[in-house]
Amino acid sequence: MNSKGHIGLTLTILIPTLTFLSSRGFKPTLFLVLAVILSTLPDIDLKIRLPHRRYTHNIFFITLTSLFFGYLTSLILEDFNLGFYSALISGSLHLVGDLMTYMAFNPLYPLSDANISLRLFKSNNTLVNNILLITGVLMLVIYLIT
């Protein structure tokens, strides 16, 4: 899945939860913005020339980055949960999105050595990525105008 697909998937899944989150004391707009920004973080391996989906596409990486962003938002905004859950949820959604593609990887490292793939579509499938992005943006527009 490319960045459009990951952003769209994050928006599509998170928009319906914003009302619930705001009733629980979360800052929904800030949470959503941070989650969308972090939704492509596991693909940092492409930028720093690490083997794709080896070190940054697993629950260990997602947990570490969630703790880091929780700590960061606790320092800046005195709100650990904002950074932690934004990173945890968007990172987990990233893994779910990539699991649907043909390229197998080990999302459960270090708990398992199993490489997994649902093989539903290629990660560069323009139609799937664009549909996810359009769906996410439409849901965002509906959320903003209601």
C-alpha cells in the first residue's frame, strides 16, 4: 500500500471514532492530524534504505514509536495518551493495510517468525489506494460539515 492508501485507511477507520474519542477526553482534531501524519511512519525504511518491511513493519517498532510519541506529547502538551494512541493506532492500521498486499512480512516480531500476507492486491495498486484515499477524504468532509 502506498502513502495515499495508508492515509485513506487511517481516515476511513478513525473518522467514525472521533465522536466517541471526544467524549473520552481526547482532542479529536489533534488526534486525527497526528494519526494521519504518523500513518506512513513505518515506511521510513524506504527513506533510510533499510530492507522494506523488515525492521519497521512489526509490533515491536509500533510499540517503540508509540512510547516515543507518547513521551513527546507528554512533554509538549502534557498528554501522553495523545501521542501514544495516535502512533499505536495509525501504526497498527499501517500493518493491517500492508497485510492485505502480496508482499509477506513479519508483523508479529518478536513474538513470531511467521511472514504473513493476505495477497488481496499489489501495494502499488492505484485503484485500491485511490479508493481508500477518496473514501477517507469524503468521510472527513462529512465529519467536518456535520
